[in-house]
Amino acid sequence: MRYGTAAGRWVIGAAVLGSGIAFLDSTVVNVALPAIAEDLDTGVRGLQWVVDAYLVTLSSFLLLGGSLGDLFGRRRIFVFGLVLFTAASLGCGVAPNVGALIVARAVQGIGAALLVPGSLAIISAVFRPQDRSTAISAWSGLGGIASAVGPFVGGWLITAVSWRLVFLINLPLAAIAIAIAQRHVPETRDEDETVRRPDLPGAVMVAVGLGALAYGLIEEEPAAIAVGVLALVVFVLVEGRRAHPLLPLEIFRSRQFTGANLTTLTVYAALAGVTFLLVLLLQEALGYSPTMSGAALLPATFIMLVLSARMGRLAQRTGPRLPMTVGPVVVGLGLLLMGRVQPGTSYAGTVLPAVAVFGLGLAVTVGPLTSAVLAAVEDRHLGVGSAFNNAVARAAGLLAVAVLPRVAGLTDVGDPDAFADGFPRAAMAGAVLCAVGALIAWATIRTAAPVDATTAPALDHTCNHHCVHREADAA
């Protein structure tokens, strides 16, 4: 399919609407957390589960979602994911208590795991190679606009009506996306794959591992942590023996692929954990409304939208090693500046500079990071490589949300003094994680410019795919 045609615009529209719903939901939920805590009478631990229930299932089933699309049809799995995500959104919107909300959020994560890989895979499969980069860039830019205004609109809905509208608004948007996909998106699949059996045991083992880890860290249960680690070890051992594994272990022979994913793990753990607490700090300790706290991080998103394409082109000329080393350092500096946010400090003097530096660091990091991931795997593993990198970012977020509140000593949503005292510790921990990510990138990423924009997915699309969704899973 050619870019710029009516048929191409319909495909991009369906992909943007579908993935945008999942991206939007991730960015807006954090803004709603204080209202959820008040309405459903829950504390920090309950809010951790509201975020992590989604992240556990999303990160667990992302690889399976991409695999199912390749095997049974990318449009079919994309639409099924939308239907499941929409049904779960309805469950979130009418949840009578925090337990019901947590269950619905877990189902939402499964739906997102099916539709998110499909949105990008559809574009990659449908457009001709010379138009693929441009199509993905359009997908990125349009999705970025939605993600930029999402927290602000979500904050307004929470203030004006209820936090429940943050979930219920997904219903009409998803209905439109489903209608467009069914009518205008051609079906594609991996025609070379002869074995049509997805690796369900592998996916279940990952879900058990990540779920047990999250439970153990949030509830302080060492036995659950041990079960989680054991399940993930068993997953690796089993995958190495399967003829058609969910995760081909051969891709880890690439030092760059392994290093890029370790950098993803550290940087996105810092991003998710600190921004999760920052939104709570702004509302609980500084008195921001949901609308104001939703708008507080907008400058970072706009900076990424403006600069991510330029950083992608820079990485194509210089290679990803330098920006992937410098970027996390700048992100960490932004987090340190966030640690200065305290009751009585102004937005212009404290929050805005921190958010601007933070956004600049992410703009430098994100595009080159995905460039390094995609360049490190063979073409036949591009889908699984991208999906694994996304899963790592989500897993980083769920672990950080589980751990950082404990590091900061935060257990009560309604204690402004505790937030003011503990948040600088969380910001410092995030900065240290970013520094570790920079060191890993410097040691493992090659300097040669590895990607030709005419034959590989656009680098700048990951501003949303990595930052605004994951991961800013917490923004």
C-alpha cells in the first residue's frame, strides 16, 4: 500500500485510534489515582495494584499478542484486543470497589497486549517498504498529539465529572476503531509459518513470574518473590528447548540487543516510578487539581514530539551509542530536579525546569534506543525483538511502582508531609538507575549507524511507543 492514499489513511487512522486508546489510558490513570483513592477508600498499596495489575498482564502477554497476530491474522487479533480492552474499560468505569477495579485493569492489560503490537505490525505489513518509515512517523505524530492532550483532558473529566469517565470514554473511541479496521484494514499474517500453535505455556509462565514478583514486592512477601524468580528461570529453560518458542533465546547472542534492553529496564523503571509518585505529590502535597497535575508534564511530551524525529535522524548518522549514553544522564538530571519539588515551590521555578530537562533526556534516548534494538536482530525476529523491548519497559514500570514507594517510605495517600519527605529519595533512586543505564549503553551499544530509514521502521515512532505509553505509563 502507498502512503498518502485514501486506503493508507484509513489504515493509519485505525492503528492510531486503537493503540492511542491504550496509550491514553496509561497516561491518564495516574492523574486519576488520588480521586480513585478517595472514592474507593484505598491507600498507596491499592493504587500500586491499580497500576501494576495492568502492567503485569500487559508485559506478560505482549510477546504472545505479537505472535498471535503473526499466526492468525494481525487485523483479527487487533480487533479482538480492542473488544477485550473495551469490555474491561466498562468494568473499570463501573467498579464498585478497588478489588473489582484491579481485576478489570488486569483484563485491560490483556486486551492492550493483543492490540498494541498489532497496531504497528499492521502498518509494517501493509505499507510498501519505501513508505513504511513515513507511515510509522505519521502514526507516531498523531498518537503523540493524543497522548499530549490526554492527561489534560483526563484531568478535566475527573474534576468536572468523575474519574470513571477516564475509562468510559474508551467505549465510543474503540467502537470507531473497530468499525474502521473491519472495513478498511486488509488482513495479513506470517504466511511462512507452518506451525500454528502459539506458545501459551510460555506466556502463562511469564505472567506467573511477573505477577508473583509484583505481589511479593508490594505485599512484602519474600516467598512470592522467590516464586516469581523461579517461574521466570523456568520460562528461560523451557524456551530454550521448544521448537517454536515465544521468545527465541538466540536473539540474546547480540550484545547490543541485551544491552539495549538492560538500558530500557533501568531508564523506564526510573521514569515510571518517579512520575507515579510525582503526580500524587502534586495533588496531595502541593494542592494541584487533577487538571493541573495532568497538564504539569505536558512540556515533556511536547519536547519529545518536537525533538524525537531529529534525534532519530542524528542516531542514523552517528549510531545510537552516544545519544543512548547522554540521554539517560539528562533524564537522571531531570529526576534530580524533580526532587526539589516541595510544598510552596512554584511551577515555573521548580516543576517546569525539571519537566523540561526530563523531556529533553527522553527525546535524546528513546528513538536511538529502539534503533539499537531493531538493528541488533535479524529481520525475521523484528516483531519479537520489538515486542520483547516493549515488555521489558512495562515490566520495569511495574517493578518500580511496586518498589519505589517503599523506598520513599510512602504508605498513606493522604499524608502530604510523608510525600514531601519521601519523594526526594525516590527521585535520587531514579537518577541512580538512569546513570546505570547510561553506563550499560556505553559498554554494549556499537557506534556504527546501523539503520536505513528506507528499509527499517522509523526511529521517531518510539517517542510514543516507549515513552508516552510505557512506559509515561506513569506520566
